[in-house]
Amino acid sequence: MTLPRFSTRFAAIAAGALALLIAPALPDASAMPRSTLTAASQSALPIVQVAQSKKPKPEFMRKKVRLLTDEKPGTIIVDTNTKYLYYVEGNNRATRYGVGVGREGFGWSGTVKVGRKAEWPDWRPPATMIARERRKGRKIPSYMKGGPNNPLGARALYLYKGGRDTIFRIHGTNQPWTIGQNMSSGCIRMMNKDVEHLYKRAGVGSKVIVIGPNGRGAEKLYTDRGMDFFGTLFGGS
């Protein structure tokens, strides 16, 4: 039996696409806007030194994947055990993002909704966080204006349950090296370029399913079948 031959042009396209997929991701300078802060306001904010050389592991870079799930398109699935967030697109496809999640003692699970969204959000840490950090000898502000130094990063999706703010968010971070780690107080961290990407797609009211750190129930909710090669090749990432 004679095997079919792919055209030279298709082979070249596929090879080029594969090279792009395995190449190391470069920092996205567009994630950081031109500063509109005055010199006085900049000096009032704590300076965060971002080490651009410290990047997440390659497996936490954004990818198109084949995802088997019964959840409707537009649903967000966060698996805090694997450190992945999925945006369900339908037809057994999804976009997968790497995330940072709650450290030990701050894990949680449940079904919530996106109650509101904000670009370059202000940060108002809850009183419990302020008190907890004070006991550790750390003083954090009760309010910080949005911007590159803000812990919430470029975008935030506020998670609500029964019409009330849960205090948990899906947000960006000025510490991209924490993606793939247990570092937060329960919020879901994303690289700024990724949270901007998700922000454009997920609207207010979007369903968000959070799987706890033990991964219980994940196998009934979804199956990640790996990279969607043709979706990446022809649909972008």
C-alpha cells in the first residue's frame, strides 16, 4: 500500500509551526503600559524589582489543548492541583493557561461566577490579611492604586458567589516567576499577558469552577488530551 504524501508547502508550514511551539517564550513588553503616574505618586508606591529572567517553566505557557468536558463554551475551569486554568471553547477544545494558586492552608474549591472585571485594578487587601501580615512583622498598605507595581497586575476578574464578593480573584501579577507555584492567599494568579488574553474573552457572569488542591473530582469534570496542534497552527494561541 502506498502511503499518501504531504505537500512540500504543508510540511514547511507544519515544521515552522512546531518550531514556534517549542521555542522559549519571550517576555511580553506590551503587558506593561506606558506609565501615567506622576513622579510624586511613583515615589509613594513600594518599588517591586521584577526579575525578567525569571520565567515560569515551559509547561505553564499558554497553549491550545484538546479538552474533553461537558461544560459549556465560556466556562473557566481552574485546577489548583495541576496549576492550570482552562477557558472552554467547545468542540473538545480549550485554551490552557499556567497559574499560581493558594499556598498551604489557603486552598479552596467550588463553583463561582465572574461578578465584575477591572483593568489595572486598585488593591484593597482585606483586614484579615493586613492583620495576618502584621503579626509576621510585615506592613502592607490598606490601599494601592492600580499600576505596574500593584500585586493584582494588569487585569482582575472578581469572583462572586450568590451575588456576593468571595474576596478571591483571577488576576495578573508583577511576579511572573510565581506561576506554577503555591504562593497566594487563595487568589488565582496569571501572567499579565495571559490575564489580558482571558479578560477579553470571559465576560461578567462567566461560570468558574475551582478544583481544590487535592484534585478531587477533576477526572469527572475534564480530561486534558494535550496540545491541539492544528488549532494552534491555524487558530493562533
